[in-house]
Amino acid sequence: MSRFSIFSLARNAMSWHQNWPSQWRSPEPKPEYDVVIIGAGGHGLATAYYLAKEHGITNVAVIEKGWLGGGNTGRNTTIVRSNYLWDESGLFYENAMKLWENLSQELNYNVMFSQRGVMNLAHNLGDVRESVRRVNANNLNGIDAEWLNAEQVKEFCPIINISKNSRYPVLGATLQRRGGTARHDAVAWGYARGADAMGVDVIQNCEVQGLVVEGGVIKGVRTSRGEIKAKKVAMACAGHTSVVAEMAGIRLPIESHPLQALVSEPMKPVIDCVVMSNAVHVYVSQSDKGELVMGAGIDPYVGYSQRGSLHVIENQLAAAMELFPLFSRTRLMRSWGGIVDTCPDASPIVGKTPVKNLYVNAGWGTGGFKATPGSGFCYAHTIAKDEPHPLNAPFSIDRFITGALVDEHGAAGVAH
Amino acid sequence: MLYIKCPWCGERDETEYHYGGEAHIARPENPDELTDAEWAEYVFMRTNTKGVHRERWVHSDGCRRWFNVARNTVTNEIVAVYKAGEKLDLPDATAPVKAAAKASAKSPAPSEAKKPARKTAADKKEGA
Amino acid sequence: MVDNFRRSIIANKAEAMVNGSVTGDNGVVLTEIPFLAQVNIRGNSDDKKFVAGVKSVTGLAVPTTPNSYVTKGDLTIFWLSPDEWQIIGPVDAQNDLVAKLRDALSGQHVAVIDVSGNRTTLELSGAQARNVMKKSCRLDMDPQSFVPGQVVQTRVAKAPVILQMLDDKPVFRMFVRPSFAEYLVDWLLDAMSEYRYSA
Amino acid sequence: MTEKFRTSQGTRVDRSKVINFTFNGKAYRGAEGDTLASALVANGVHLVGRSFKTHRPRGILTCGSEEPNAIIQLETGPRSEPNLRATQIELYEGLIAKSVNCWPSVNFDVLAVNGLASRLFVAGFYYKTFMDPKSMWMTVYEPMIRRMAGLGVLPREKDPDTYDHMNEFCEVMVIGAGPAGLAAALAAGKSGARVVLCDEQVEFGGSLLNSKEIIDGRPALEWVASAVAELEAMDNVRLLKRANAFGYYDHNYITVHERRTDHFGPGAKPELARHRVWHFRAKQVVLATGSHERPLVFADNDRPGIMLAASGQAYANRYGALPGKRGVVFTNNDSAYKVAIDLVDAGMAIPLVVDLREVADGELPNTARQKGIEVVTGAGIVATEGRKRLKAIEIAQISSDGEKITGAKRRIECDTILMSGGWNPAVHLFSQSIGKLRYDEEKACFLPNISSQKERTVGACKGTFDLQSALEEGMTAGALAAQDSGFGKGKAPAAPKAVVVAEKPLKAIWVVPTDHPVGQGPRKHFVDYQHDVTAADIMLAAREGMHSVEHMKRFTTTGMATDQGKLSNVNGLAILSAQLGKAIPQVGTTTFRPPYTPVTFGALAGRGINGDLADPVRRTPMYSWHLEHGATFEPVGQWQRAWYYPKAGEDMHAAVTRESKALRDGVGILDASTLGKIDIQGKDAAQFLNMIYTNAWLKLPVGSCRYGFMLKEDGMVFDDGVTSRLGENHFHMTTTTGGAAGVLDWLEEYLQTEWPDLEVYCTSVTEEWSTLSIGGPKARALMEELAPEMDFSNEAFPFMTWREGEVAGVPARVFRISFTGDLSYEINVRNWHGLHMWEKCMELGAKYDITPYGTETMHVLRAEKGFVIIGQDTDGTQTPQDLGMDWIIAKSKSDFIGRRSFVREDTKRPDRKQLVGLMTENPKEVLTEGAQLTYERVNPTPAPMVGHVTSAYWSPNLDHSIAMAMVKDGHNRMGQWIYAHDRGKVTKVKIVSPVFYDQKGERRDG
């Protein structure tokens, strides 16, 4: 793997960049692999990377029905944070956060991880209570988190409207300074390049059409490019997990929903941090190109169409305008939809399945991108050792039978 | 924005309804006789169909009736609307998808013609 | 007897509604009609006894065509759902109606509920009324589509309402929950504002 | 400055109406009918912008919404607007415009220095560098990148303009008012169907506005005028100009962005919403969206003065503005010859047409030759000169495969190039409708293939480029669309006769060679102008493994600029395909997403730009009283509830202390109208409640009330409330304020889908009843005065019963239930009597010093009694047992919703988190709600958390702070000391019963 640096860049500039090697090969599938990972998104590629790096398992194929990084990895609002409420989630995402903090160097690929700070706004007393609860839980778990009052919010993000007469008055916010954003495509490309360099086959335009299961044990996958034998098979195909799992007769507590996002035309910087308001489904940051990047709420119905309904966007923008009045004269440049797997407790499933040597990584809801490195790290461990890493053990599928859910919906507003 | 035909009130915008999840999941007669796994199957496990999905909606802003919709979750085409308690027999639940796939197979575009099965995934482009 | 204890929840908006209304041929006028008698009935319209019972009191057969209403004298019956209707009557008619209906329907599986306080009534009329409704409601409001004789449950702006087309002047009546009334008035006045100039 | 390049031939400008404007600080004159771009062209101004990355000088390239270079900051102050295209801005008197993203000026831009490093700035260079040292990404590199990036500037002031929405329905929606669209609208309109015709331009006519076509033997614009007049005469037809159809959503839902007042100048018509978004639900759609001309990719093809051919034609014909003095036409097809001919007729010198095809023997090329224009075939422009304006070009013969220069170079001086690389049908909306595209080799473009919704495409957007066929397609599609929507017989009216000049096929040469290999020398072949993406960048992407068109786009940012690839997508795709040695369709197409062109955020929010209209605030009948009496409000869902009533000089603490004591010592009054209320009737009502609630309901006597929990099937509490038996088969249920709507849906869901045989009717009566809670030792005395006819003695009216009677002169239901532990009565009166009842209570209560109290005091008082609040003390993860309320679960019942889940492994654990009370060592110290709990004072990180504080207050009645909490194994740990952690502060607390006050419950009877 040729090293990326300002020097290699300068050197190649001399030869008009004619000599850059391909960042990954385009191999034909081999008849058999130790591990076949279904889905070349961030999670699948990171899993392959850590399988090779941490566990020395390099006879691995990552098969992808489209192009690598083309699913939710390339369709999200790129927010990275680890300030989750429950210990199980907090510690899992914090492990991911630590990996994020060195990812560019680890991969020798600038994923532009930008720790500009993530604020979650509180608009009513219930929000405040839950925010403080979250901050305290984070602090005791060693996760950086602060509670800001309205004036401090204004200080951290000057364009925000904290007027008491606002329809959504800002009573305060949690702040994770280490949170921020990253360049989503670069994450997929960086992991693909790294995994490829260690011998992993990343096979694009190769769709899984069936799973080969004999006597309750997975034996391989049937694909649009022929059958591939595998000692172990790992699903990392967020958005289509139910479809693939069904090929092995497995039912999951998952529903797939459209999740929309949008960007504005690029403008000179107006907002230098990430602002989230779960109450009104507004998630805003500004990209390095100057575009406002905004996420909307999840459309309520099951949908594989990668398109949502406009009123969701209209309501989201109305709320955004109340929080950021100066946005009203910018323009929507592009909108799109992803497909998110959602679990009843808004936490993922990472672990073994009823079929031996078949593993599942799914149900991330809106948390998938920020989890990428940690998910790959733990999932690789789970596959290599055939047992979950302590960090993903709580996220087994069994919890829906025992009732040990990890409910990250957060509390409802005060009801009385 | 979906346009859903309430079996009573007629066609209304999606915003008048609430989505009620997968249809035809009957509550067990005697929950006590079920294993935890069987109970979890009822409470949590879902088919999450890619293709024609039987689902429930309630006309919250209208007649407050719960009813069933058979909707293609890939194209959002509504195949049928029927009342709670009614059964819907679709010869082949995935017929519309297949049809669409056939249609795209007629396409002279080689990438389509080669892999009609990929039709439903053919939109997987564009992005952030 | 006259009830002197009643207060409209949007009494404070009366003046704004007068000022915000646009008179004239191209205008649009918003007013409140408070305290109308409203009685909700649940029952089975396939049951002759039920239909007869309601008719004996109101002189009207409950409408079975969705989104329709029937009127006789000062009583109107809205279709609300396959087993739900709402009787609209003049101020103070509710007690008498409820008593007579419960009596006429006794022994049947029905519900007769006085809901006169559960909604107040806004009336929007004038040449621009349809346009104001188009700004506010996602239903087909064109003259060939929404006509006198129709009543629908829907949303106007973000408020759930029972929307009745009274006549073709046009006159719309919106039966709205009191808690949403001030919001709905504010919305409608805002939507009407441009016609103050064009009128 | 005078309009040097203005001719007398502009068909759509009125030179007698002079309009003065300012561009980049300099004053100019334009004419009515001008766009900013056409006025600049008329004034000879072509240097209008700088490119995104290397800040190269850029000129006006197009005349439409796809313009990538002429990006403008319009006006100043609160109505200033970033990133508008000069080609779309209608000129008005006093207009002030400046170029974006250049400093200090477009003429001298400091960052042009980037050009020197452009050899480094290749596609994706930033992924390869800015990594070391790690710290510098955040501190140096990224801040630098962010400063450089971005185009226009957002005004900081609040937007003074308004926006709105319109919801419309129609049978036939025709998008695009060019020849095909006009024809379709005419045909459909005649059927009587409701027809909508919209177009993003200022006036109808589409391409006919720019050209000199002949229809029915007269100038095409005369036919356009008569067609528009005919349509205007049909009252079933709605015509929308300046209306960009930006979205084609599911079920024929079309959204249109109409600019209503911008052309009057800022603030000219305050009474009109500035922009309007139309939501159309159409039975049938006709897409007549036309096509975009494609630039040619040749060496240094980005100098000011280089323009798309048809745009140059438009400036000359439509606006009477010549693109330059001396221009060369560069083409790979016949259509550009029309441009050459028109420009010569308009008085511009066009010495030369350079044609990439070996042969150009069509009628148009021959006409051009007759006009004395030299036509050089098999040749291309291989170099250009001139920094801020094109000065000269070099042309040469090139090999037929387009790979290399074969002949000697020839230099020609000129200030303008009019280029045409063929045409891309505007298939964006078709693609948005999930219609499938196919690539057409002969036309070298993507065409609509398989429809997915009720839609038809006609004219240029279907690849039908000849006028006559477009008109006929339009007529046919319009008539059939009307028929399919139930109008007319589907017979198309005769189309008018257009003069059609046959055109020969184009020759696609995607990259025109220069005297060094592409990307390996000084000359740049631009593909995406605004983002400075060159052919070399795309080839590099392919070399680096970016073999999917999506990879290439993301790696190079092709198609990601404000034109969203309208000019660059197909060129980019073709270059990638060539590099990969694959056919274009094998490499793929692009699925277009909304919006077609950018839409103002404010317009999408509509009236919702005012938050109070976007989201209702709900008020009770007593709201006005609370307001007048200085209440502070707490939002609960959409409701505004009185939080507390501070008197002069009181803070919240003082007010709540006073209110709390007042209730315990005297009498207090609370507005509880927001509680959800559901009327439940039918012979199976009690049985139904047995399934819905955890406790037993069959034996509840008429006239009595009972408190109940509702669970989800997972066994977790989701709502609570008191339900009263009004009659044998008649109940009155109350729910939490936030839960009201959800509970009713929930009840109906089970009734309609699980137990349809149960004879039960549920009806919301939440707002039928206003609810006033009168509580405290003196409550009975007050009630007796309010309702002399009623007997309020414990014997006649015991706890947990209800009575009906006349209170303060109006009919009421009085419930003797208590959320404070003190004697209290909930008076329910008809909504419109609420205010009267409240005022009467205050009047008669005066002598008892009756005190209105808000939700905060209510929370304190209920906490003193250890009553839970769903959503505060619970978060959807608690069973009734966790809350210490096993008593509410009827052991007698074999089933109710959620029961089965109790016996799951994790749910039956004895050491789950359980509700307890907490007392602080220091009585004055009030814990923080949300504080986390540990068994030990000092902990490792991560710390083993055993729960959290859910409620915490100062209790004036106990003169001690109190708290409720969820604690792991709490019920077994009564009396133990544990530790509360709140942002570094650690407090020692004792686990106690959550019932702090009147544990024997003696106060409830007064």
C-alpha cells in the first residue's frame, strides 16, 4: 500500500498523478473464504479490517451488491458522538469514539474527523431532566459531557435563537466537545484500502441471493456471481438485514424505515458545531464545503425505497427556522433517503444468531455511522472468537426474549 | 407523501393517518402457555417485507378506524386497502415486484437486462 | 333560561377576527359561532331500531354515506365514521336531545354523549374562502370536489377539525377543539392577510 | 455605462424602459425584460465569478437555472440572498448584485494564488494529506479549508419576508411550457379537465423564446402568444410562471416552487408571500421539461467568453445582447449552426464553425456556408488564450477517434466561443418518479424508458428534438392524459405546422485532445465548472479504483455543485466509461433526487416560518385567567400549563413554598383540564377495562372511581389515571395529559383489531370537560358553598367516589380523588363553564385565602405522598412491581395486556431498579433530578451506576428536601446510605419509603 502524505502527493504531482495505484483491487470471488462479510459499508469494511489486523484472519471477502460505501454509510449526516444514556450504549460508543480519534492516522486516510462539539438541545423541563441524567451518566462512565444553560448555548452557537418567546425555547443543552463530524465516504474508502492491503477481497456488484445452511450451520452464500463457500458468514447489510436473515429462516425484531437528510447550497461559515434537537427532529452542521447538512425524522412506515415524504422535511425546516431564523433565505440543494433498521429498544443487535457461524450486525437506527469503528472492532472479535466482545455482549438478540432491553428512546416528556 | 384510501373516508394524505406496523399478528389466546421465545415472537419479531407488505394504519384525523394496507415497500405502490378483520388474497404477494423486474428486464440497458433481479436495488445510487 | 356563565375560549379574538376579515365581493370573513348543541351518537345503522330511534327524535335518518350530512329544520346530523354520528343543533338544544335519544335508544348497544363543549365553531365565508382553505388543508377544495352536503374530519393547518361545507357562497364551518381554537384563528387570519390587499 | 452589445432585435426586451443597476460596485443600464445576465452581456461584462477551488476567472456560460459560474449575492441587509444565478435574476430598478466567493474583487482575487498549487489540488487530494501532525487538522488545516469554502453569505437578520403553501388537485399536470408542454396543456384543457401548466421561466414558450422558429407560417412566438391566450381563456386551466417544479414524489405528488415577488425588488409587495410552494396531487402528469445543452470538454474551456451555443443565441434573439464581437462556434452536431446563422443575422462576426464531425453536409451547415461562414470539419479547438476574457483560440484537425491532434494548429483571434456538445434531456423529474432511464447511443444521452407512475414524457425531455414532432407528441399526450383522468375521448387536436430543418446525428467526442496528454500539462479540460473538476480528475479517480459513477462523483465532487450536475453528469460519466473501457450504460446512470433546482428553506417551511403557526399551542379555558394573574407556564406536549403563580418579588422557590403550604393548611386550586378523558360505554366495558388495566374492574360499584395502570405488552407502564363508573355499562376514563391521544388510539386498536366482538364504544371527551381540582383541609367548606344542594360529608361522598350536581349554578361532575394526599375534589364542568367556575371558586374561596397553584407545586405535593408521574419517575422501562405497586396487579386475572412479560428472565429479577425515596443528610440540600446513584462514594471509571434521581424537591411541609429515585435492588435496601453524583458533586443519601408525608393517609378525608 503506497503511503499517503503531502510528500507522496508532491512526488506524484511531478508525474501529473499518473502513477497513483488503485486504492483497492477488484478481485474475482474465490471459491471459499474463512469469513464472508455481507455488505461493504463502513461496518462490513471495518469488520474485515479488524479481522485482519486484530485477529490475523485475512482470508476474508466483503461482498457488496452495489458499490462499496453506497448504503447508509454514504447517506447519513456524519455526526459522531458517544453521549448515550445507558452504560451498555455509552461504553460501546465511547470505544468507537476513541477509535475515531486516531482513525485518520490508523488508516493513513484523512477521514476529516472534526471534533467541533455536539449539542443536544433541551426545550422543556422533561428534556432538562433527561439531559442532566445523561450528562451525569456519561461523566461517571468517563465520557465527556457538559450541561450548558441557555446563555452558554448561545455562546457556543451564536446564531441560535434562545428567546423565551420562541416556540421551542432553549432551556439548555448537553455538550460533548469531543463529538463532531467525519467525511463519510472516506471512512468506507479508508477501511476498504486498509483491508485490501492486508489481503481482504472487497467484491462489488456481487449480490447475495441465498444463504447455504446445513444442519443449522452456515456453509456459504449464493451470489449473483456464483456460490461462495465460507466457514463463517457475517451480515453487515443495514437496511436489508431482515431480507438477508430471512434467507436463513431467521426473523428479527427489526423494521426498516426511510430516513431523510438534506444539504443546502454552500455558504460562508455560519455554524461551527453540531446542533441536535431530538424534540423537533432537527440535526444541523455545516460541511467543510459550506453546505448546511441536516437530518430529518424517520418516516413512520416500513420503506425500502430510499425516499421519504416531503412534509417530514417541511416540518423539520419549520422547526429549524425557529431555532435558526437566519436559515430561511438559504436554499435546499439536494435531499435523499436512507433505509434504517430500527429495533424496538432503539439499540443495535450485534452478535450470534440461531444459525451456527452466522452473525448479525443490525438495527442501528440513526446510530450506525458514529458506531462504525467500534462496531467493526467488536464484530470482528465476535466472529473471530465465536463469542461477543464484552462491549457488544449486551446487544445480543436474546435480550428480546429475556426482556433485558437497552432502551435508548429516552424518557417521554412529563405527562401530568 | 403517500396518498392512502381510507376504506370509509376515501383518499387522504398520509398526514391524517398513523402507521400501525405489520398487520395480521394476532394476540395469543393464552399467553401463559407460551414460552418466552414464543412470546417474544409475538411482541417483537416482524416480517419487515421488502415487496408487498401487509400493514395497519389508523385514520387518526378522520374516522378513527384501523384498517389494512398492502403496500409495496420498494415502490410505495398501494396494492390494496381492506378493512380490519378482512382477508386479502394476493396470488403472489411479490407479484408487483416481479412484474416490475420483468419490465426492467425488457430494458435494452445491458446492466438492467443482465440482472433483472437487481431491479429493486437499482435505485441504490446518489447520496450524501 | 339564558346561560350567563358561558364564555367562549376565543372571546379574546373577536376583535381580531373582525379586523382580519375582508368584506366585499372578493373578500373572506372569519367568525365564531359559539355554544352550538353537539351530540355524539354511536350505534349500528344496519339496526332498524337504532335508525328509527334517532329518527323519532330528530326526524332524520342517520346518513350512511361517508363524508355527508343531512339537515332538517335546525338539526343536522354529520357522518363521522361507520358507527359514529354527530348531531348539531341550536344553542341549548343538547340536554333535551340527549334525554330523548337515550330514551328512544334505551336497551340498544349505543352511546349518546353530549359533546357541546368539546368543540367550538368557526365559520369562514366569502369569495376567497376556498383559497384560504387550500392554504390550510390538504383536501381537494375545488368547487367540483367539495360541495354543500359534505362534511369531513380532517386537519386544518395542524388542528384536527370537523369541516362542513354549508353552502356555495361558499361558507365553511370548522368544528375545532377549544384548545386549538386560538391557534386556528391565528393561522386563518394569517392566511387571509393577503386578500386584505387584493380585495 | 452604455449597452455596447445591445442590438435592436431582442424580442423580449423593451429598450425604451431603461433599468439602472449595480454589479460589483459599478453602475450599469439594462432594459425591461432583461435578466441580470443578459444585461451584463449587453454591457460586455463576462467576468462574473471565480471558481470554487482555484479561483479561475469565469464567465456567463448559460442562460438558465443550470448556470454554474454567474453566482450572485443579491442586495444587502436582511433581504440579501446568496447564491442566486444571474441568468435567473430579473432586472429591476436599483438592483445591487455582486459576485460571490472572491476577495477583494472578482477582477483581482487573492486566492487565485491557489492556481499555482493546482497541480497538487487534484481530485481527492485532501484524503491523502492534512493528516500529520494529528493536532493540526482541527487547529490549522480544517479552519483554513472552511474559510476558503462556501459561496455566498447569509444575512444575519431575521427574514422580513413571508412564505406560504397551497394544496391543489388536478387531473393533468403539465410541467414545462415549451412547445410540447403548451400543446399538451391545450389538448388537455379542451377536455374540460383541471389542468395545471407550470414553467420555471418568466414567461411561457421555453426554447421558442430563444430561437427563431416558424410555426404556421409566422414567428413561433406569435403561436405561443395565441396558445397562452387560449389557455388563459379556459377557467379549468391554471398557469404558473416563475414556478419551478422541483419534486416528483410518490402517488403523483408534485411540488412547485413559485417566486412571486422577487422580480419587484426587495420588499416591494409585502402583502404577498414572497415564495409559495404548491403541493399538487395530479391524476396524470405530462413532463415537458425540455433539455440542457452540453458543454464540450476541451483545453481551457472555462475562459470568460466561452458560452453554450444556444445560450448565446438566446442572448442575441431574446434579449438583443450579443455575446461578443467575434465568435467561433464549436460543435459536434447541427443545432449549433442555427446559432451561427442567428448571430450573423444579429450582427455578430462568426467567421468560423469548428465541427468535430468529419462531415457536415446537412441543410444547416450548408446555409451557414452560404452566409459566408467557414466550416472546418474533423477539427476541434485545442487551446484557448485570455485570462479575464477569451482572446484567441487554436484549432487543429483531430483523429476520427478523437484521441489526438493530426494536423497543424491554426490560431484565430476571437472573444467568444459558442459550444455545443449535444443535448441532455431534462429527465430529472422523470427519474425522481422512479422512472427508469436508458442510454441512447445515437443521441448520446439518457432517455426516459420505463414509467413508474401515471406520467408521460414529451418533446425534448423524451429526446424528441424536432419541433413538429414535439408539438404532435404534446397534443397526443395531453389528450390521452385527460382521457385517462376521465375527460375527453383522447383525440388529439391537430398540431400546428412547424418548419422543420432536418438535422444530422452528432458525433460524441467526450474529451477534445490538446497538444499534451489530458492532465499532463498546463491546459485543463473542465467538466464541472463550479467545482473545478477536470477530465484529468475523473481519469485519476478511475485509476484509483473509483469505478462506480457514484464513487467518481463523490471522489471528484463532479455534479455536487449548485447546478447538481446538469452540465457535468453525462460528460463525467462518459469520460469515466472511456477510462474503464466500458460502455456508458454499464458504468451506470444517476438517480436524480429532489429538488430539480434549489428551493428556499423559508418557502418549504411556508407559514410555518412562524413557529407558533408551525406547531399549535393548546390552551385551557382558564388560560386567560392564569395569564392575567402572572402565571409562569410550563409546556407539556402542545399544552401550556400554569407552572406557578409568583407574587411580586417572589422567585419560583418562594412561590412554590407558599402554594404548597396553602394547600396543606387551607385550600388550593389547580387547573387540571388538560388530563385526557375518554367516555367508554357498552355492555362489555368493564371486561374491556380488565384487559387494558392491570387491576380488577368488574366489581367496581357505580358511582365509584379506581386508579389504574396501563402496560404495553412488554409489561412496562405507559399510562395511568383514574377511571370512574358512571353506570353499569358506562365509564369515564382519565389519562395523562401527554398520553391522551395515544391511549385512545391504543383502546381503539385493541377493540377494532383484537376484540371486535366486544360491545364497547370509546369517545374522546377531553375537552368537553374543564377540570378544577380543589384541595386542602378547607376544600370541603368551599365545596359546600359552591354547591349548597350537594352533601360533601365523608359518609355521603366518600373518597374515590363521584357525584353529579349543580356547582356554582352550572351542571358538574365532582370526583373525590386526590393527587396531593389531602382532601380534594375534582370539579368537571362543560368547557365553556371552566372560566366561570374558576372565577367563582376564587370569589367564594377568598375568605379561605384560596391559592391557585401550578404544576410545580402539584409535583411537590404528590412527591410528598410518593405518587409517581408517568414520564418523569418512569421512562418506559418500569413494571408496576418496580414502582412498588404490586397491589395494583389483580392476582385473580389470568390475562391483561403486558402480564405475560412479567415472568421473563430479566423482568422477574428481584434486584431490578426499583422506586424508592431518598433523604439527604443535610435537610436543606435538594438533590438534582437526573443525578446518578452509586452504592459507594468513590468509584472506578466507568462507575457502577445503580440508578438515578427521578424527582427532587424542597418540601415546605416537611421542612426537608425529598427525592424519589430508581435504585437497583432498592426495595431490599431501605435505610441504606448511597451516593448521588451530579457533575462532580457527591451527596450522601438514605434510601427510604417514597411516602414522606402523612404515611397513614389521614389527611385525605380532611
